[in-house]
Amino acid sequence: MRLNEAAVFKWVVIVGIAAAVIIAVTLLTRPLVGSLLGLAMVIAGAVYAYRRARERWG
Amino acid sequence: MESASVAVGHAHADHHHGPPEANQSSRIDRQTLGILLFIVSEVMLFGAFFASYFFLRIVVDPPSWPPEPFVLPKAVAGMNTAILISSSFTIHYALESIRRGNRTGLKLGLVATWLLGATFLFIQINEYVHLGFSARDLSFGSIFYCLTGLHGAHVFVGLMLLSFATIRAFRGHFGPAEKDHLGVEVPGIYWHFVDVMWIIVFVTVYIL
């Protein structure tokens, strides 16, 4: 994957969709549930980034 | 011997003018690598502010958040979020246009992005005026203004970068080749970063 504006834009869309899901879950349930979902997404994102980094440079 | 060295010197002069080319070991060009490293440092800066926010909210654990009688205008902030996300699409359109050699699309995309960014900043300032609390009102007021204000400052810097790019676009400075539109590509990456940070600030401060 090349690191350019198009690649960064893809991540804007991904973060935007993830935020929309968190907002919907929070408004439908409680802020705690939304927070836990957000935390789970951050952890999943970190694991994905770590694996991609290992594949690319490891 | 002397004539040989002069001949070599002439041959060298035919192929190269000025100082030698800088060595580039990275697959990313210098400007893009520079803005990416800058963004990494910015993420750490925002991280410090988010750490303060979560400390105040979770560790200090006040009875209610936001504390009574403060109310945050979620609808206005949500609309502002939509405006800023739209601006990421317009800057992407501007860059896709110049990649295809469409200069009109580049100008249109840049102007639209600038206007959307300025609208975001205007609504943010208007929100500050009508909020009813200041940065001196409890730790909540301080961290609210610090987080949103830090982001607002980044939007302002982004608008400056976009202004330069727009002026250059109207002067016909950019072209379809990758190295010929770095002046839009780099502000574009920065603008996407500002957008992503606002999504995180909005969800954290206004929604959760």
C-alpha cells in the first residue's frame, strides 16, 4: 500500500463508519456500552496495525 | 593527466548541474514522509489531552458528566461534524481531479474544502459564544475548551495550508504527475488527519 492522500482518505472513511456505529450504539443503549465498543475497536485496530507492520517490515 | 581530468570534468558538467542529488533511502518522498512524521507527533499531543480528559472523567469520577448545569449542543456539533467530514470528500475530489489533469475540478474541490472548513470554524466559535460556560468553569470547562480549542487551532492551520494551495491552483501551479501536486497532497493528508481527530473528539466529548 502506498502512503499517499488516497490511502489516508480510506482511513477517514473507516474511522467515520466506526464512529457512526459507536454513536448509534451509544444513543440506543448507554454511554458505557458505546465506550466499551469504542475500546474494543481501538484494540482491534491496534492488533491489525501490529500484524500489518510485522508483515511489511518484520 | 591534466587534460584527462579536464575532460572528465566537462563530461560531469554535461550530465549534472548544481549540488549532487540527495540520497533517498525511503520509498516515500520527503514531503509525504515529513507530514506523516509530523502527524505522529500531533497524535501524541492530542493523546496527552485525551489522557487528561479520561483522567478527569474516569479517575476523578464526578457525579455527572457534563457536570450540572452544563449542557453540550450535540445537534449543532453533529452538524458541524458532517460539514467537516464532507470537506474530506471535497479535498479528495480535488486531488483525484488533478491526478486526471482536471484543473477545474482541483480548483472547485479546494474552494469547497476551504469554505467547509471555514464554516466549521465559524460554527465552533459561535458555539463557544453561546455555550454559557468558559474554560475557567471547573475542570470540565478547562478540558472541553482545551480539546476542542486545540482541534480548532489545527483547523485554522489547515485553512492556511489550503489557502496557499488554492492560490497556487488558481495560478496554474499543479499538474497530474505525482511530484507536481505535492503542494495539494501534503495539505490533503493534514486535512484528513484534522478530520479524523475531530471525529474522535466529537464522539468522546459530545456522545460518550
